[in-house]
Amino acid sequence: MSGNRLSLGWTGVFLAIAAVASSQVSVTIYNQHFAVVRQLVKLDLKKGLNEISISDITMHLEPDSVILRDPTGRHNLQILEQSYRADPVSEGLLLSLYEGKEIDFLIREDKERIVRGRIIRSGYVPHRAGMLRYGEDYSMRQMAYSTGDMGQPIIEIDGRLRFGLPGLPLFPALSDDAILRPTLQWVLASDRAGALTAELSYVTAGISWDADYNLISPTEGDTVDVIGWVTMDNQTGKSFHDARIKLMAGDVSKIQQPRATGALMRSMDAAESTAAVTEKAFEEYHLYTLPRPVTLLDRQTKQVEFLRAEGVQAQRIYVYDGAKLGTDRYGRYLSDQVIQDRGYGTECNPKVWVMKEFKNSKENHLGIPLPKGRMRFYRKDEDGQLEFTGENVIDHTPKDETIRVAIGDAFDLVGERIQTDFVIDVGRRMMDEALQIKLRNRKEKDTVEIRVVEHLYRWYTWQILQSSVSFKTAPDQVSTTVQAALPFEKVDGRTIEFRVQVPAGQERIINYKVHYTW
């Protein structure tokens, strides 16, 4: 872009506005709803001081993140001053600039006429960037101004005041320095004249990416075909044409400013996948690079396939986690008297969860870091049609780790959990608790294995004194109860897991006793 020469009030110093053209954009999008934008800008610099304006930027740019540099390192650029003008010309802004002055208003009735009026108050509310920077309280006050009486203009006509505009405001022509979209301005010192291709980098909000996975199972069997999609959403106010796009997966520390919310119209496009998305480790995160330049328009949602794997072994498992427990964000149990509160944890959850479990390994046709996202599961019915069977969210998962996803509750499996004994000796700092878990399989056929997860929430130091499983030899007739020792697996410092085979139409009863000391 080129512009007129302006005097900035420095005696004897005249600034030339540099010609600017931008191209070759690259964007790294983070899954925390922000991105780093890098674009090349061609500058035609004069020796000495130059004033540069760039408006090919996003509406949600963070001004203090801006970096302008010569990527070759050969040109000595010195930024003396940077300004960010984020309030483009609008009717409200112009009204505020003419407060206390008279302008014409066009009134359209039976015939058009023009009246002269003085703007006492514009009713203009400062731009959204101010709301983001100064927080929720500021934002609420500004919203109150805009929706209440403070948001109404006051116009004086013939010595009388009126609320609201009498007609369409007619403003004088705009000055040369008026902006139609957010603009960055610099005062640059250059040691010599000449053309330069500089790199402009900045952080912007209003853009995000998510991973979605579709897993399809055949009519019978435990294999799944996995299709992974990257969904990019651009609400920055800027379109990125033929951009090199990278996606950063991981929990990067980023201070979140309070932000307003609003509904925006979007379009949805599915981008054809002609090459594989590449992945590599970067710092403590993972960086995914799209194989070709992508055009991502403003207010557009676009999808790119990044994963396709067939024949992944995914076992269906049943899990019973019978105790209803509340924990805080750190996983700590919420009761302050967990040890002495006999009733804590005795509320029962009757549902048995259906879960899918598979290994993210090369041997299992995967073996790449999987970014967090939503997994949807489908199975083909007898007619070959896909039926939706459940969905859930996975966290960032490194390669060679096991993924376990809950997709719903089993219809024909029921769990029951009760406390059968509770003895505490506060003086000796010890307690015993006995629990019973009943598992019923109401299916007409098929024996199922149910994994029973028990949280040892009373204290960190514990010992399982005994654990057993019992069942009747002939459930529908006179029968004998059989009891056998039941081993358990220690999942972590306060969790154990029992595995029990439950035949169709039968019940299995687990009894165990745990001893705590503190």
C-alpha cells in the first residue's frame, strides 16, 4: 500500500510512508483458540524515518505480541514507535468524533429533506478490544451503556434535545488517515534506502482447531477403521489465502483474557485430502503440518483428513465403577472427614459402562501422537448401514499408550455396591471397611467380563485383607453357593480392579475387606 506524507510534529523531520505489500502467509494454530501468524511484507524504505501502515491483519491481534524483522538479518531496522488502531470507521465512531459539532441529517419521509443538528452525545461504545483488555467488569459496564440510556445519541435541533438520530447522518469526507479496518502503524528508522521483504509475526485470537475421530466397526468383531479429521475454525476477521498451516497439539501456557461471546455465521467446507499430514515433536508438544497450502476464509470452518487406519484392534470392555464420589480439580476427595464419615462413598451407581480400549501402536496400525478430540463410534448393522453407538473425548495421547473410551451404559448389565461393615479406632489410627459388589448379567446369551474399579478413598495407606467372588451353581433351582478367592490388580496408589466373568442370566458377588492406617 502507499500513502501520503504526514508531519508528526517533529521539527525538521519529515516521514515517508513506506509502500507495503503482503504475501506468503504461514499460520500455526493452537488448540487453545489462538494462533501465531507470520506474513512477509514488502517495504519500500527511505533512508531515515519511515511511517508504515499495515491493515492486512486480524481483528483480534495482540498488539504487544507483534514482531517485525528482516529474516535475512542484513537490514538494520529500528522500530521507534508502534501504534495499533483497532477501531475501524463506523457510524458510531464518526458520531463520537463529531460530538459538540453540527452535521446534516437526511430525513426520508414523503420527500427527502435535510436538517442540521448538533451532536450532544454519540452513544458510541468503545471497541471490543478494550473490553478484552480491561476485563469482565469493564465489558459489563460497556454493555450496560450500549443497551441502556447511555447508548442513545442525543441530538440538538433548533434548540431542542431529542434522543435518537433524526435521520441518516451525513458526515464530511474522511481524512487520509482514516482506517477502514484494524491497522498497525510504525515509525521505522532505516540506515539506507531500498526495498526490503520483512517478516511480520503476531499472536491472534479468534482461531482454533480440533481433532475429531470416526471409528467404524464391522457387523461382527472387535476391529475398527479409524478416520481422523482436523477441523479449523477462522473467526479472526482476516482470510488466509494459500497459507502454510501448522497445528500445535499440547497444553501450552497462555494467559487467557476475559472475552465476550457472540454467535457468528459460519460456512463448513471439507478439504480434499491428497497427501498425508506430517507430525513431529516440538519442545514438549507435537506439531502437525498440513501437506499443501490451504485457503482458510474468514468465518469459515474447514476440515482436513489427517489420519486413516484400518483393522485396528479395539476391544469392547465392561467397567463397573460403583461408588459415587466427588473430587476437586486435583483429584482429591471432597469430604473433609473421609476417614470417619461412614456414609461417604456408599451411594451406589447401578450402571455398567461400555468402553472401547485399544493400543496406539504401530503394531495396531496407529502409532502416532493423537491430539485430544472427540471420538465417535459406528457399527455396521445387518443391512450394512452405519449406526451410531456412542462418543466421548480423549486427551492428548502419546504413541504406544492405551486408549480407553467410555461410549455408553450397558443395557443388560447391572451393578450394585453396598457397605457391609465399618470399624474405626481413632486412638490406634486404623479402620476396616468391608464392601459387597453384585454384578448381574441379564443377557440371553454371552458370558461377559466385567472390570470392577474400586477407589480406596479413605486414606493412602491400605491393605486388602481378603477378596472373594461367590455364585450359585444352579441359579434357577436349589443350588450350592460357591466361593473362591479373587485376585485384584493395583491400578494406582488408591485404585484397584477386579475382573469377573458373569455368564448370561447369572449373578456374581464380590466381597472384599480393606484395612487402613494413618
